Amino acid sequence: MKIALIAVHFSEYAFRLAQTLAINHDILLCVNKKNFTNEVSASIQRAPAPRCRIVWLPDTWLRSPLEFATGVTTLAGTIRKFKPDIVHCQEAVRDYLMVALQLLPRYPLVLTIHDHVPHTGQDSNVSQRVRFYKSFLRKRADLVIVHGDQIRRDCERLMPWLTGRIVSIPHGPLGGNMSLPRTRWNNGTLLFFGRIEAYKGLRYLIEAVRLLKKDGVDVKVIIAGTGSDLACHRQEVITEPSFELLDRYIDKEEIADLFARADIAVMPYTDATQSGVAAIALNYRCPVIATDVGSLAEMVRNGSNGVLVPPRNPEALAEAIRSIAFDREKLANMSAHAAELADNDFSWSSIGLRTQLAYERVRRRTDDRTAVRSYAANG
């Protein structure tokens, strides 16, 4: 099968999928070069994928006419020449992407929706243009992939025209190559990682740490990342010795060391779909404490590779931290379960197989429609 994968964002996800699919298929991977460089570690880039060709796309909206034209002609021209059986697009939009899709023949289109609704806070400030583009893609798609059964049910409720055309395929592990189990623990070190927006729930982690400290439980929290919600809590963070703040974009080559320093990744989200942070934690065999929102419970399995708590509940979060942060046996068991999940249910080979089955389903439906049209035209 010939598959054109388009990702102007979510480059690591798309590259991991392309590597897996390229074992048995010819892949044209069209990615935003800046996003790819920021996300994909050197160790992953070196992994062989002989049947995968990468095409670089610009990182631009309608600002530079030349870059816009380059994006349209590169994407549309390369895909036309490739003549794919399937076009698979990650739901991240650019003006040139939308124009290029209009210039292509009607290839079967698979769309991966990473966030079916915007997160609360700054992420909800989506322009009308982006809303229109996403609506167009969702109506144009022959099949949609989401990362969880709960998300699939939500999407069918929000987008009833897609009922029966949405499949749930897990989000695979992210980060550099990792195969060995964790053997070192760090006396109650927690990691709050990634973009710091309102939905990430930093305020509830701060309150939970305050409750623990009041009871004489001393944890250390690494806050690594930046975002609009950090300004609301900066003073509390920098004046509390329990917190270590890395207020900046975290380079991809730093991530492994950060997760190695942490006993637990903490995700007190107020809302979510699935989570790249949980996918990274799975890769580095790091136990997780997360809130039971979206489809997080499908990746963070309560009592297995982590603990789930209700959202917006600092007391429950504090109790979960207390219950495992200093228990090395529990942490080791959770780390082992994370490794098992990463190597089996959430392995990229399993995800590749399930994605291939989704493609075959789309092709059968497309062939059936073509046959019906041909029969109608020829009597």
C-alpha cells in the first residue's frame, strides 16, 4: 500500500507511525521541518525506515506569499506524483494544507483527531479560520482515528455524521529509545511537565503539596515547561523550597534526564483528551498520578502503571502522592507494568497493525462506492 502521511504538527507521533508502517508499505511523510526538529530525538531519527521518504513542509500561515506557494506546490505536487492509496492527515491545519488538499484528486482521507474539543484556558481561543478548517476536514474524512474509546463516544455525539466511521487506536509511547526497566528512585520526586496552561491543573498540585507539607510529608516537585498559566502561580512556586522551576521550553534531548530524576509524573488535568505527557511517561517507565478525565484512564491504568484521582480535588491528589511516592516496591511494580504496556498494548507495532486495518477498511468502502457509481453510470 502507498500511504501519504501529512503532519504539520504532531511530528514525533507521525514519524513513529511512519517507521512502523514502512516495514510493509511505501510511506511519503510530509512534515513541518521546525516541528520535526523540535520533537524528534536524534536516537529516533537514526532508526532505519527504508521505505519511508520525508518531505519538508514550511511552518507558515498566510504571511509570506512565497512560503505559502511553496507549501501548496510541495505538498500537492509531491502527493500527486506519489499516487497514494491513502492520505492520512494529522488534525493540525495551515492555509497551504487546506489549499493543497483541494488541488489533489479525491484520495481516501483518514484524519487523526488529537483534541476533539479545545482545552479550557488559552487553548479555547481558536480563530474562526481554524474552526472552519477543522470542520471541513472532519466532514471530508472517510475515516477518523482517535486515541481512546471515551473520545470516540464523545466524537460520535459531537459529530453524528461520523458515527460508524471513527476508530479508537491508542497513542503510542513518545521520547528517545528506552528498553531497560527503572532501577533508581529519588525519594519522592514528582515531575509536572509540558505546556503550562489552565487545564493542566498546576494550582491543584500546589495545593496538594501544601497539604502534604502541613502533614510533614516532604516531596520535591520539578515543574518543567512554560505557558500562560504559570504567571498565575509563579510567586507561590519560586517561594516554596519544595518546587524546582524550569521556566522554558524543554529541549527534546533533556526529557529523558528529567523523567529519570522523577519517581512519578503528576498530571492533575481539569480536562483532557489523551496526553503526550502520559505517552512520554510510558516510554520512560515512569509511574503516573493523573486525573480521571477524557481517555487518560485508558493509558494510565489505576493500580497498574499509575493512580487515578478525581479532577479539581487537591485532597485526593495529596493522598495519592502520599500512598506511593516513598513506596519503592509500589513504584517498581508500576514501572514494570508501564514497560509491559509500552511493549504490548501501546507498542508502535500494535498501533501500526491497527492503523493498517483502518486503511483497509477505508479502501474497501471507497472501492464499494466506486463500483456503485460505475454500475449506476453504465446501467
